[in-house]
Amino acid sequence: MQQTKLHNRIKWALRAALVLALAAVFAVFSSDAVNGRWAYYLPTTITVNGEEVVVNEALEQNEYTEEDFALDEDGRMVCLTSGYRTGIDVSAHQGDIDWESVAADGVSFAMLRVGFRGYGAEGTLNLDDYFLQNAQAAVEAGLDIGVYFFSQATSAEEAEEEAAFVLEQLEGLTITFPVAYDWELIDAEDSGEAGARTDDVDDETAAACAEAFCAAITQAGYQAALYVNNQTGYFSYDDAQLQSYFLWYAGYEQSYPDYYYAVDLWQYTESGAVDGIVGGVDLNIYPIDSDPADSDSTGDASGSTSLETEGSA
């Protein structure tokens, strides 16, 4: 009788061990893969746009909280725990800009659209009509400038073509902020009858396009940046890319840049008000790891620090 009880205990112990082992295997291998790659570890997940996303804990994480930022009396974001710089990003949509007034209103840097690839099957490359005018006037007003290219690339080859186009336009200019790749999924009402070329691009191709563009920019001596929102950052791009390049995060109606991975530059609104610009404009904050009591590292443009790149042609 005792021997039978012992056998039963051993049998149930073995069954329990088997169940636990299977549960562990299931937990490791059944989780959704990021961009088609298996996660060979017990994953950490977050919910993004209603979907569960596996995040990579090996990458540098965003340590900002809502305690780090606040809006001032003018509705501009300030960083309470470090120095910071206030910047804008503009294109031909803003028309003529009085850059002296922009600088006097506390803006110390600008990301300028250098060009864009058009919608539709042809997808031609186009120079922003105001780029050269903006680049010259902004620098003369004392602002640091970087650039971004609005991509509609559907292959790595097209992304390389876009990078070559950008580099050609930068010849002779002093670029002290990054050169950013702006690839987005476009709403149907925004792309018109031509339709966005990115509509049918899968995540693997999107990641390959970003890598091709940023690699070419880096090789030319500039600091490459990825412009991301929650959709592209979590779903379209490769984890390693988020760590390899300067990360420009677009997150609106947030009290802080609420993104899992480390953020370098935060575009916090698309409806900011700046002297010298008619209508709304995108506002950005660039935190600097220094004493906020140091007047030379605050959002005041009078004593701001440049983010230097090696590619100042």
C-alpha cells in the first residue's frame, strides 16, 4: 500500500514537472515576434495602439517621467530636471518665415524639410521650395539647423536614392543638427487620389529602407536620425535601429515623451505658436543633461549649446 502511494506521488510529481516545463516553453516561444523574429526569452510586453508589443529590454530605455516636464505660461514645454533647447521643424507649408523674430522668441534650432518623395506610382524626388531660403536665413539669425526628408521609399534602393538627393542639397551648408529620415504611414485623405506609396510596404521593407538611408547619411559624416511615432517606432522599425541612430519622437497630447526607448528629441505639438511664423508650427524640445540652473543650458537661445556633427560641408 505504501509502495503504491509512493508510486502515485512520483507519478503526479513527474506530471507536474512536465506541465511546468511545457508552460515555460510555451511562454518563451509562443509570444508574438517583433518584425517576424522570435523572442527567445520571457518577454516584456506593452500595449500600443491596442496591440501587445514585445519590447527589447536590452536597449536603452526612456527614463523620463511626467515629473520632468511642464508647460510654461506660453504653452511651451520646459524640462524641469535638466537644461533644454526649444526648436521647430518647418517646410514650405509655413511659407515665408521671419527668422530673426523666431530667434528672438526663444527658438534656438530648426529642423528644415530638405525635400520629399511624391505620392503615387512615380514617386519623384522634390526639393522643398523654401529649403535653401530657410537654411540661409536661419543660420544668419543664429539658429542651429538640421534637416529631414519626407520619404515614400518602397525599397532600400529608393531610400539610398533619397539619401543621395539629400546629401547633394547639403553641399556648402553648415549642418549642426541631425539629418532625419521621415517615413510615415499616410491617411488616405492626406495622400489624395494618387495614394501613398507606403500603403503596401511591409515592416521588414520599411526597416530596410530606414537602415539604407541612415547608413548613407552616417557614411557621409552626418548624424543620422529616425523620426518615429508609436506606429513606426514600435511596428515598422528594427529594435537595433532605435538604438543606433538619434531618435526624434513625435508624441502629442503627452505630459512627457511616453515612449519605451530612449528619446533624443521630442516633437510635442504640431500647433505651436512662434513669432515670425504665420499659423501653427511643430515645436520640439531637446533636453540637455546639465544643471538647469546654468543659464547657458536653458531654453533661451542666447547661450545654447550646439549638437555638432562631423558633416558640416
